[in-house]
Amino acid sequence: MTVSIHAIDPARPDFVGEVEGIDLRQSATSEEVKVIEAGMDRFAVLVFHDQRIDDAQQIAFSRNFGKLEQATYGSSAIPRRIIRFAIRTVRTNLKRLHQGPEQWRDSQKRRIAPEVEDISNLDSFNQVRGRTDPGRVGTLRNMLWHSDSSFKPTPAKYSLLHARIVPCSGGNTEFADMRAAYEALDDITKVDVQNLVCEHSQMYSYGVLGVTDFVDKQLAQSPSVQQRLVRRHPVTGRRSLFLSAHAGGIIGWPTPEARLLLRDLTEHATQRAFVHIHKWRPYDLVMWDNRVVMHRARRYNAAEVRELHRTTVADIAPTLQQEA
């Protein structure tokens, strides 16, 4: 079959495309990769339905588009309460190991490749995390509008998220077209924001959720990075806003004024006119361009399983270098 891509919403012919004619269990040909890259340049978000792939196949497909990031969940740059929880979990697992092989096999199920981010509400024994489980903060943080890895010096290019188990209702993912949001700004605002540089940090997005008990070592290992507020796409030339829940300051601006502007811009960029809602089906794979899209997960029944696996393609250079 020949790969084809069509707009999901004819009213927005350049935002969110549906891909047909490809089976991601098979190695993609160079021509298929070219079609998908062209589709990403145009639509920014691509949806592949009914892709019954495993992690290895997802990784192989993702590598067609660049170098993959290593998963960051559970890194040292996380709040102290989560580190304490992880230590308790390890101790519990060791105790369960002595109870028999069945518990040990269960713990292995959560071991996935380092290139794969575990976007789920499950603990190491495949049990749904309780509402007060400190490890659940990672899931909750995904519900903030953000761009993946904007807190890294070189942020993410593409993200590829594959649905393994989805709840009966809710748990959708929303995508905001930051190109359209920039183009809808008035001329004065465009001039005001054109050369601004923002500070991004995981510490800020954790702080938004009230997780603020950071220690000096964690802060040192996760310093803020600088990213341009307005970016230009290297192929299409379209400009877009580069916003994220990880953005907490603007170079040269007082913090209160910077955060007010960032909040105003985020409210503008996430109007319904700029947002597409993806309602997950099992085995959907959604691929998006973090350079021109923000996204967030939506609420769902906390007692149901929601398991998705994400691979992330790194960009080629920091945003300041790219613009130069």
C-alpha cells in the first residue's frame, strides 16, 4: 500500500493528519519516512490507528527521525518525596522476592527499554497507583500544557506516544497549534515577544503542582535552560510560540511580570480554535512536533489503567543556536 495522509478536520487542513497505508511492525522504507516527515512539516500531529507494535518496533520506527532521548522519569532531578518513595518501593520489592518467583516476574513487567518513557499510572508491580501515591505526580504533571523536554538544553523534536491500555472514558490528549497561535497575535505583541528568551526548568512545573521540597543537589542537577519564546520552523519557515509548563521566567524581566506574560500567552495559545482533542483507541500511535505543538493529558477515572509508551526524538541543537 502507498502511505497517504489526510486532514482529520477539513476546517483545519494544516493541523493533525491521519496516516493510512503503513504497518509499523515492518521496517519503514526511505520513501515512507519522507512522506511522514513531509506530513509532520505540514500537520505537526499525525495519528496512526491500529498499530499493534511492541517497544522494540516503536524504537526502530522512531529512529528513522533522529537520535532518541533516554527516558527521564525517575532521574535524580526529582523531588525528595519521590526519591523516598522509590527507596521504599525497592525495599518492598526485595521483600516480595523472598516470597516466591511470581512476585519477581510481576516486577519485571514494568522494566522497559531506556529509550521508552513509561506514561502510565502503574507501579512496579502493575498496580494502579493510589491517589496519594507520591509517584503519581509524574502522571499529574502530564496534565499541564507543555512541550516535551523543553527543560533540556536541546529540547525534543518529535514525540511518539503509543496507547497500550486506555480508560473507558477520559484520558484524552489535547494538542495546541502554536503556529496558528503566533499568527493570531496582534502586530504589537509579535514585536514585543519576537526576541524574548525564557528560562525552562522541571523545578518550575513541579512547583506549579505544589511539589516544592527540592534540595540543593537536585536543583544543581536540573539547572534552568534558556529557550527562545518564538521559533521558526527550519522547513516551512512558519513562526510559532514555544511555551511550556516548564517555562517560569524571561531573561531580563522581573519574575512576576514574566509569569504574567507567559500565562497570558498560554491562555491565548490554548483557545479551542487552536486545539485538537485526540480520543485514544487501543494501539493508536500519535506523533507530534514539539517545536510547534503543546499538549496535555486530560483527567480520567484514577482507578482505571492508562498505559502509554513514549519515544522521543531529540532536536538537533539548542533553540538559540538554531535561530542563529
